[in-house]
Amino acid sequence: MIFRQLYDHTSSTYTYLLAERTGGEALLIDPVLENTGQYIQLLDQLDVRLVLAADTHIHADHVTALGSLRSRTDCATAMGEKTGAECVSVRFNEGEKLCVDNLHLDILYTPGHTDDSYSFVLPDRVFTGDTLLIRGTGRTDFQNGDPAAQYDSLFDKLLRLPEETLVYPAHDYNGMTVSTIGEERQHNPRLQVSGKQAYIDQMNALVLDDPRLIDIAVPANRSCGLKHAA
Ligand code: FE
């Protein structure tokens, strides 16, 4: 498998490039508009063909590259059914798969950070979006965030994956790149709670500033980033 973890410094976003083989099909997860040129160059250098770009959810802190990648490569663009984004060519649901050649990523619906958050699962790794971060979890105070739903997504879905499953989140603000389900279960401070109500109380007690780009990014991302300059 070809796998690359790419980092956007401005928004601390991770973008993932996956392909089964050289000369084959490629998938980008959570690409950032400003890095479109870098992705195109890397895809070319690795000799893979972008067929699909997918977002784990509507982001509030950066503009997606889904639209720009589709314009430049003719790839399909995908977001979950719950996004309501009219701009994508594929809308996925839990239980379906994202496929490039013989790589098949299982789709889990993991709401809580937003009501349109999904995770993508391979046998050895999971792309958790902002549902499960390394030693943290995604905030639940906007975009229909819901700490109770997030608790269920974490404890009933993601933490039920095998302990050794690698965790690749959509962001990290502390220089961490990868974790495992077992490591997060043991060391993630947000997960050391006695139950659902304790988790809800913990999340509701957080006092956070809005992301700098929220008023620009959210509407832009509803149109795959293509109208961001308007
Ligand atoms: Fe987010």
C-alpha cells in the first residue's frame, strides 16, 4: 500500500493519500484547498491516479480541496449523506465502502463533533476525522455538535476496534502524528470518564474560541470549496 500523511501548517490539518499500488488508483482524505498543487505533484511523482477525494465532515477551520481536485483531475468527490452538501458526486452512508483498486475502507458514521462526521476503517488503521484526536476529541459546540452522540461514536464504535488499530486523526496541534486505539483508551484524558453524563459535562464545560475561518470555511465547504472567494 502507498500511504502518505500530509500536513497543512495553517490549520494543523492532516490529509491522507492512499493507493494500493504504483500505477493504480488513489484516494485523498480531507485535502486542503491551498495544497492542491502539492497533491497533484505528489500524485504524479508516485505514479498514482486520483479517482476519489473525500472529507470526513464539513470542516470549520480550512477550505476543502474537493472542488479544486475535481476540476483538475476529474476525480469523484465524496462526503457523507448527512452533510447535505450538494456539490459532491458521491454521498456515502455507514456500512458502505470507499474503494480504490483493492483498498476498501469501511465507513462508520461517528457524529458528535458535527452531525456529519464519519470515520474510514482499514484492517490496520482508522481515519477518525475530528471524532477521536490523539489525546483529545473534537469539540462539540457548533455545527450541530452533540457530546452525547460523540460519546456513543467513541465508546460504541471507535473504541471497539482492535487495540492495535492505528489512529490517524484529521488534526493535531501538539506534533503527534499517529496513535492506536489501545493507547487512546488508556491515555486520552477525555476518555477517562465514568459514563456518558460525565463525558457530556466535560465537553459542555469547555470554553473555546471559534475557529478563525469558521464564517468563511463552513459555507465554502458546503460547495466543495469552489465558491470560497465569493
Ligand atoms: Fe472539524
